[in-house]
Amino acid sequence: MRRIKLPRGGVGRDYVLVQLKINGDGPYDFMLDSGLTAELITPELRQHLGIRGSKGKVAGLAAGGSSAAGDLVQLKGASLCCGDLPGLRGSAAELPLPPMNAVVLDFPQAHLDPEHDPVEGMLGMEVLQLFDTDLDFDRSRVRLWQPGAVGALAERQGLVEVPAAVLNETGVLGIRITSRDAASPQPCVGIVDCGASFSAVNWAAARLLGLTDAAGNLRGKKGPDILSLGVDGRPVPYPTTSVSFSFAGNPLKDPRTGQLSFEPPPRGFKPWAPVMAAVGDLPVFSQLLGDGRTPFTGPAALIGLDVWGQRRTVIEAGRQSGRTRRLFVAGK
């Protein structure tokens, strides 16, 4: 597993990289980002590859919200490389990818680590939905499985199933997120984002998760403000507080009373270790979960690598019918 080191004082966990060759050239480092709708490439890579023309200007949707508008181009001839590819042998073994829609943008993570070659792009859900993605942080490995192939394996290996769903046409996944000290049994929408170094909750979620007092002020252990660096490069400050995330299962309806509740996690699951999560109404919540006309006011959280990176995480995002998906995580 290749990683980009965060700068000194950075919050969260290091970003995850995979390598691609494009028309035999490379390899190039690309970030994995399950909170990104399409792909991103840098202007430098576009120029180097000689990609001409444009399908128009678009603003991609990523963890920090909508990015600055960039040219939409088609990226052809890309293939995964530089790893163990079953059935393919030799150092030149590659797994071809279909043509991809890529937004050309100079995102700040490209030059985040001065000791690392520039990151030339990001792979979003357009590519990740082709696979089930196994992020084995304990063994420092990224495994990409054929869609539907990883579920039975994860169950045999004792991983805990987390019910998930495709949130909307973006393909981004969500789970029912709660916390160890939640003030309400109602879970929040949890956006699955392996392209965010840290997690964040909006104010509506902070109340349900027990992070605020009666006056609406943050309580408990607080940290310094986080300057969230979005793909547009502009920092936005958010307060932080400690939260130990957990999850809720599928809904249950009492046949006698009609009361709705949610399945608790299995006994073998231990809530994730506390993280310093940002608190605020980040643009991504309205842009991803809203209707495009009125601000989104429901409880929502962005769950980043500070949570997922604590233990093995398998994202069953591979293409299948319906919106239901699954995540699998190590129990502790």
C-alpha cells in the first residue's frame, strides 16, 4: 500500500495511492477517493499525455464539496499496474481499465508530500464501482476484487458486515453512522470517503451524536480548529471534538407498536477509536445529499481515513442491481 504523508500538523491519516500506466507510459500515482464522483488528472499529466479537446467544463464533487470547474476529458488506455495481478505475470503485467471521464484540475494533494513524486490524479467511484476494494491497513495492501467476490471471503475471515447503500446517482456510498456516546438512537447518514484524511459531522449530527450541550455548544474533549483543504485549494476553519464512531444496522419495525429501531452492531464489533472530527456544515452535505434547491439540514457525517485506516475495511462497491451494498470491517 502506497501512501502520501500528510504535512507536519496535518490531521487524520495518510492518503492511499495506486499506480496506473497510461498507453504504456508511467507508472503514475493516483489517489483512491470513494467520495469523488469521477476521476481527476493534473494539467501537467494532460499536457504530457497530449490529451486534446474537451467535453465541456464541469465541477467535480469531492469530500470538501464541489471543486473548481475544469475541462472534462476522456482518459483512454489506462491500466492498473505495479502489483500482484492474478493471472498476469511479469513486471509488465497490467489490468486494463475502460475509458474514463476525468476532470482536469490542479488539486492541492498533488504536491502534498515533498519527498514523494507528484500525485497525477484521483480515482473516484466511476472506477471503484468496477471492483470490491479491500483496504488492508494492517498488512499495508490494497486488493481489488471482482464485484461480488469478496463478501463470502470477508465473512469466512470474521469481518463484520456493515449495511451500506448507494446514496444517489453519484455512486457514492453511505452507511448508518452513530457514536459510542450517542444522545439519540437515530443514526446519521455516513458518507464513505477513503479520500478524506479526517472525518467531519454537521451540526445536526453533532446533536444526535451527543457532541453538544443544551445550548448547542461543543462539549467534551476539543481540539484545534481544522483548516480543511478542499480540491479547490481554499482552506476553511472548523472546530474539532473527540468522537468514537459506531454504526447501526438495518431498520427493525415492532409488529405490535409499529415503532422503528435499528439493529445494533454484533457483539464482536468494537467502536472505532476516538478521532478528532471537524464539526460544521460542510458544502458536501448539501451538494451530495440535498435536492439542489434548499440547503440540506439532516444529520450527516463524512467518515474519512482517520476511521477507516484503523482496521481492515472492505468496500463492496462493485456494480450490481439495486442500491444495496455492504462494507466489511475488522471487529476491533
